Amino acid sequence: MAQKNNETKHTPLRAVISGGGTGGHIFPALSIANALKRMEPDAQILFVGALGRMEMERVPAAGYDIVGLPVAGFDRKRLWRNFGVAVKLMRSMLKARRIIKKFRPDIAVGVGGYASGPTLKAAQRAGVPTVIQEQNSYAGVTNKLLARKAHRICVAYSGMERFFPDGSIVMTGNPVRHDIASSEMSKREAKKLLGFDADKPLVLVVGGSLGARTINESIAAALETIVGCGAQLMWQTGKYYIDSYKHLSQPDKGVMVSAFISDMAVAYKAADLVVSRAGAGTISELQILGLPVILVPSPNVAEDHQRKNAMALVEKDAAVMVADAEAPVALAEEITSLIADEARRKSLSANITSMAMRDSDDKIAGIIYEIAKSK
């Protein structure tokens, strides 16, 4: 009699990853996908994003398939526009259900952004396990609603039981781009590579991939003061603002202005001080790298979460915060003060480093894989 084959045929993991809208959501999502691929190279991963948002370009460029939903965010200032938003949400829910039914994922992961809500809701209704990756210190409304049926909520800040079921929370930290975390270039080498004087301090200004109006205006007003204190400036304006500020670029004086910095790993390595918005992804990168930072939280985000992200660092003396409304006057003073005070920069660096959580992408991928395979 032939011996019975008890071996179970291997079935590749099938995962949906949803969210985007900003680099702060897209880069962690791609990091998680890459970690899953390292665990299981034949894993099938489908991204679901929002039509017209940057994930529709960045995700395919990284080698992954993506489907777009016609979803948009609610307009809190012009409420009359929300009828169209509601229609788009209904259409997105229907499309998300079709995507889940057709792709048949083992698990669905939400990283935040407009598309995350409809996709995870559709997955939960279909009985598909879900994982939420909450990047901020203050959870948004959508994630709080989705959390009730989520198998795990991966977080980067303590105290998140205020928003989520305590038994579902796992402290993982936020994934950061692998090239940023692994770079071994020295500060002097990075400055020389970028065309800066290796012996002068460098201020790196980043307002996000799209740009930050207040930061740009404040840096323009403070430019002479910054250069006058002996510092150099690497200034990312964002694509919406480059035409207004590109004329201020003066490489001979150590001032370089660009719409977008393509190699952030080198830029971070070169920086002695960073000026930035307080997005969760950026903060996680700064924690890993131990960089002193002046955070200027955006006032135009849901739940004022950037200010709360910044305060989580300020309370541990791990960052300096300048309110958006105060930046035109206060930012120049904070920059020059920190450039002149190396001991203070070292203290901020040590404190922000102590908050770092490493290998977050692998931790989250392990959680996803365990849940999916035990389904």
C-alpha cells in the first residue's frame, strides 16, 4: 500500500497593504512589504491607494502592484463640499469589496491615509484578518473605528490604550527606509559628497515632499542670519514652492535649494541640525539617526496630531518645538542658538536616540505573517 503523503502544500502569503497620501505613510508601507518579501520571497502583495495621490507613482516605482480608490478626505472648513466626498467614499467602499473578493488576501494591513479606511472595512466584513500600523502619538478617527475588529495594532508611542483595545496593541515603532537606517557614511564624507564645506555646520530643512509654506517663508526671512552665524543650508522647499525660492540658492555661500532631496540618507548624514515638520515617519528616522531637530508641527492635520507627536519628544527633552504661528519670528533664533551650542545639540541627540525602536519593519512583518498563517 502506498505511503500517504502528509506534507502540506506551501501556499504563498497574500497580503493587501492600504494607505498613503504622503511619504510618511508610503515609505513605512513599502518597508513592511519589503520585510514580508524577505520572509517569503514568493509572497503576493497588492497595494490599495487613493487615485491621484503620490502612492500611485511611488509604489509601482518600488516594484509593487497598486489599485486606486476614488476616495478623498473630508473638508472640515467647507462642509458643503462633503456631499461629493461622501459619494466618493461609497464608490470606494464598493470597489474595495471587489478588490478583496478578487484578490482573496490572507490579511489586510492599513498604514493610514484615505484608502486605508474603505479597504480595511471591506476586509473585516469579508472575515479577513486586519492589522493597523498607527504611526502617530494621537490616533485618528478611522483607525479608532477599525481597531475594534483589528487583530493587532502596531504602535510607536506609549499610552495608546487611550485609543485602542489594550490587548491588541503591540509596541513596534515605525518602519524607516532601509537605506537611511543602514548608511555608514561619515558626516564629513556626506558634506563633501553634497558639495558643502566639511568644516562648517549644516542645517537641513525639510518640510515634507510637497513642502511647508510657513517653514519656507521663515527660512527665507532667516537666510542672512543663518549664513551669518557660520552655518550652511540644505533646503528642500517641496515641489509646490521651488519656483518661489530657487533664486536663493547660493552654492558658493553654502546655500543649496531644491524641490526634493532624492538621497535623504546622505542628507541626514551630513546634517548637524534638522528643521522639519513633525510627521511620525520623519520623527522615527530622526530617532534612529540621533539627529537634533527643531520641529514645526503642521496645524493643517487631523486631530492636531503633529503637535502631539512633537510634544512626545519635547517632554523628554529630545527635540525643540516651534509653533507654526511663531516660526516667522522664532525659527531663526532657535536655529542660530543651537548652531552656537554644540553641547545642547549633543544632549538633544542623546535623548532622541534613546527613543529609537529599531527593526520595526521586521517586527511588523512577523506579526502579519503569524496572523495570516494561523488563520
